[in-house]
Amino acid sequence: MPLTSSRPAILQQLRLETRPYHDALEQNEFNQALGAGIITPAITHHFLAKLYGFLVPYEARLRQHGFGPEWQLELRQRAHLIPADLGVGAAALPLCPAMPPLATEAQLLGAMYVMEGSTLGGQVLARQLAKAGIEARSYFSGNGEQTGPLWKSFCQLLSEAATEENQAEIVASASQTFQTLYAWINA
């Protein structure tokens, strides 16, 4: 049973406890090059290929879980945008061989926190890539004007799903997701 008092706490705890992993992930070659104004299509393509390799097994696991329609999973799945950005077939892209545990709803919620949060940053990245003349950016543009409302909806659903019993598992999963994504992108 959801506890009203834990609802805002889950988002605060996630932000606080995952901050070091979030910050480490942002130090990848792609973000560094973008920030330094030296981004290239090759660096962008490499980063997108790595994201694709993580997103495909993650999104497959989301579909298997059976989240209700209120989660709008069809709008939250964006891996399919990457092959078009790269101009390659999906079969040409490697998949992450070591995903974080995604067996329970709490583990999936933690991973969703990471991936849904990335959509907000993706909007900023899309604008920066456009300024740099990089065309491979439909993944980062994601749901366009719906990105903010989808994030708010996710936060509300996450707050409702968080309980005293599963909150620690959600946070641990978000931390593991950041760490696994970091290792995969930097491999």
C-alpha cells in the first residue's frame, strides 16, 4: 500500500543518492566534446550506438513487466529512433551484455527514473547538436513538447508506486542503472 508520506521522499532520495553516478555519467566523451564545442558526427554516432545497446534490452524488459496504460510505455520507448539517426540497421548495433537487474517492479522503476530523466537532458542536447550542425538528433528530441508532461506524469506514478517496502530497492536500482550505463558507454 503506498504511503503518502513517502511520495515526495522517493524523488528527493533518488536525486540525492544518484547524483554522484549521474555526474560521473555526464563526463563521457560525448558530453565533454559537446560542452567544449568540438562535437563531431563520429562522437555523436558512437554515443548513440551505445545508448541503443542499452535501451533495447531495457525497453524489452519494460514491455514484459505489464505496466498499465497510465504509464504510456509506447511514448517512453525511444530506442527505435536511434538506427534512423545513425543511418544503419538495428542489427549493426551492439547490445549491452550486462544489464542491471530488471526483474522486479521496483528495479524497473529505478531504471525508469534514470531513463525518463534523460529525456529532459535530451532536449538540451538536441538544441546543442543543432547549433553544431549535427543532424543525428531525433532520439534526443524524443517527445518534443510532450517531454515535460511525460516526466511529470512519470514522477507522479513513481510517487504512487513507491512504498516503505520498495523504496530502497528503487533507489538501489537507479544507482545500478547509472553505473551500468556508465560502464557500457565508456567501454
